[in-house]
Amino acid sequence: MNHTATEMMTIAAARALCNNDVCFVGIGLPSAACNLARATHAPGLTLIYESGTIEAKPAVLPLSIGDGELCETALTTVSVPEMFRYWLQGGRITLGFLGGAQVDRYGNLNSTVIGDYRKPKVRLPGAGGATEIAMCCGRIFITMRHNPRAMVEKLDFLTTLGHGPTGRERRELGITTAGPVLLVTDLCTMQPDPETNEFVVTALHPGVTRDAVRENTGWRVRFADALGETAPPSAGELEALRELNNRTARAHGGTAA
Amino acid sequence: MASFLPLHTAISTLVHDGDTVALEGFTHLIPFAAGHEIIRQGRRDLTLIRMTPDLIYDQMIGSGCARKLVFSWGGNPGVGSLYRLRDAVEHDWPNPLEIEEHSHAAMANAYAAGAAGIPSAFFRGYRGTALPEVNAHIRFVACPFTGEPLACVPAHRPDVAIIHAQRADRQGNVLLEGIVGVQKEAVLAARRSLVTVEEVADELDARSPNAIVLPSWTVTAIAVVPGGAHPSYAHGYYSRDNAFYVAWDEIARERESFAGWMREHVLEQGPEVFGERAGLRR
């Protein structure tokens, strides 16, 4: 079966999720990957959305972080202060799943502005939950589309701390959670070098060359010595993802304007 | 005790030019009808507090109601930008907008501190990020017992909190269910409060003794506006109008299309149109 780069990215991200993870889920690609994992190899994956829904089991992908579908299928729904204080800050979440407009080689993220903060060229949505998700979850996965505007040498603004501007600040601040451990793009997967915390390419998606990754990365990207190739999507994975997307399109398109 | 008022009277009595106002509702139960009434009454120089500005603050900012925005995530969920918010920040249109920017955890903690009647909130956050450099209200203090550096933000104490809820009983007690967000905290943190409700019933019919109930004596005014959260939703009454959230992207992108939409659907309408918009039988 043929697949798109976005499908490969979603499937590669889904594969990295474990059945016993308790996952704080962002909207968009993270939500798609989490629900695909739940539909395939990780039926026991626990999904928590920042709207307060604990153990949500949506049949369709929510458009927003607080769609009724999440509350209706959740084990329980708590208030937003309780979600951030007891569940996230309290250390109950094993995995946070983030995106952003820009990421640097140390997994720091910008979702605030492009350009100068006081006179921005583009005003982005802002931090949302990301700042404390990155600090309080056991470990962090990041998903981004791979292009030089997103994978940058220097962030325009540091919204969310990865390993820090030189890769050492997270450790020096004494933050005990692992921070970003995996970056999945539509071209490859990357993992931090254990010494420097710099993200290096560990596997290329099928058909992607080293040059394609170099051209689309804003820093001088490095490749792991044992560079692998991502297994192509299986028929089962593709069917599950497409079914999820079709169900979602039907559900959202069917609402009267 | 809460007073039952028509929405027009409630807004004109409770919301004044220059007030600090929090319209809350985390995706669910967003008080759109009340926001539209504020726009129709031409309020100016408001400081708007809200975790997720959403379409309602896009509309209020684009209509020139706001001087300042205190927020943590300003996008159209799952769709993209809030173009009226962006136009205000990027091009000062229709007027300059001061922003005070936080994270969700900070905003939630600030409301909880306001409800608890203490001046500030402490939590584990913000460390190593650039947000404290652009927001003087983000500080750090050392825990007096362990020395851990904790983020500290001032409590939210709005002049007025406005929320939407499923129903009130005839005594003015208010029930909210589903995704309950920070609404209880916002009401308890505020000097005055307005709750718009889907209906008034003899009994609240809470599904559990632990449901979120705001006693009548914590609420200043209640206005009955069926469908008043549309295109957000009211759990048990109507669903989120996701198609409208998608359509807003096009409407709000340009100043002219925004102004035209606002004239036709807000300025020349009243709260009575919300029931039909939400698909409720009249």
C-alpha cells in the first residue's frame, strides 16, 4: 500500500507509545498518533487531555482539546486547576507529546512568536500547557513537519524548555524529568545524543535520503553511526489510521454550521 | 442572592468600561451570548482574562472592546490562528492591545489563588523559558522548607467573571457539568459574577452530590439564554459546532469580512437567536 509522508510520521510516532504509558495529549498530530496506537498495538494506553478528561477513549479525533467526545468517553473529568496541579505537577503523567512552530537541536520549542516578541512578524498561539508539560511529564516526544523554518539553528523565542539552549541547562537547573527523548518528523526519527543532548537522526523513513534531511534542517544535522530505516507502514496500521481519519471527517463535517 | 435579569440589563449593570473581565469556559460552555452583548453595548478599554481566548475574544478584540489581554493559548483549536487577535498584536488594529502572557498551569493556579483569597500562586513551572523575560508578573521564590525554586504569579481577581452553565434552580443556585474548566474558580475569584444558563428548573437534578454547584449567594446575576454557548457547547443540551470553528478561519481572516459578519450576526441581533443557532427547538 502507498502511504503519504504525514501517514508515515503519524505511524512512526504511534509505534513509540507503550501500552502502559499515561500520556498527556496535544491536539493534532499527537492526538492522531495516540489514538492510532490505542487502535493498534497499545489498547491500554491512557490518554489525558488538558481539559480535564482522564482515560478518554474517543472514537473520532477531537477537533479541540475539549470536545464533548472526550468527556463522554472519559473515566472521569476533573477541573482544569486540578488537572495541572494534582495530575501533571503531581507527577502522574509518564509521557507528554508536543509540537510547536520551531524546534532547535536540543529539543527546545517555540510556540509564541516569529520575529521580535514586542513587534512580532507572526503572533503564534502561545505556551498553552506545553511549558509545564515539558517540565513535569516523565519524558517528552515531539512531532514536527521537517522543514528549515521549523527545525532552526536558533529559536525566535524559548517557550518550552527541552534540554536548554546549549543542551545542558535542563540538567543544571536540577529538573529531574527526562525532557525530550524522541523527535518524529515526516522525514525521519531523531533521538538525543546521550552526552550532548543534541538530536541526531537515528532512522530515515522509507525513500528519504540523508541529503533531503540536511536540506530541510536549519542546523548542521548529524546522523547516528547506526543509522536505521523506519519500517514502512503495515496494511493494518494504514487501515486503522485511514478509518480513524474517515470517521473523524464524517463526524466533524456532519455538524450544522 | 443571585438576581434573575435580562442579558442586556445584566451586562449594562455588571460590566463597565475599563473593567477587568474574565469570560471563562474551557472549550465547553463558553459564554458567547454574553460576549456578544458586551460588543453590542460598545464596552471599551476592558482587560480581558481568559486561558484560551477562542473565537469569543477574537470577536471582542476585533470589535475594539479590549485594551489588554491576559491569556495562555490564543488559537482557534484544531484550526489555526485567531486573526483578529493577531491583527491587534501585529498591526495595532483596531487598537493597540497590551498582552500579559502565561502558561495554562499559571492561569489555572492564578484563578485558584483568587478563589482561595490569597494574593499569589506558587507552582512548579516556567524554569529555563523566556516567558519570565517578557512578563514581569512571573517571578520565582524559594520554597522555605526545601529551597526548590517555585514559579509565582499574582492571583486573578477580576471585577467580573462571566460563565455559561447548564441550569439554575428558582433560588438561583447554578449547576455545571462536563468539562468544567476554571469556571468555579473564576466566579469565586471575582468581585461580581454573571451566569448565563440554558434553563431554569424546579430542581437542579445534579447527577452526583459532588457535581459543581455554585450557591445562589456566590452569584450576582443570572440571565437565561438558551443556546448561549454556541458555537461552543453545553453538555447534555447541544454539541460543539466544529464546522463553525472551521468556517471562522475564513470569516476572521480579513477586516472587511469580519466586520460584515459581526454586523449581520451580532450587532443586528439579540440573544434570542442563540437557541436556533445551537439547534434547539424553540
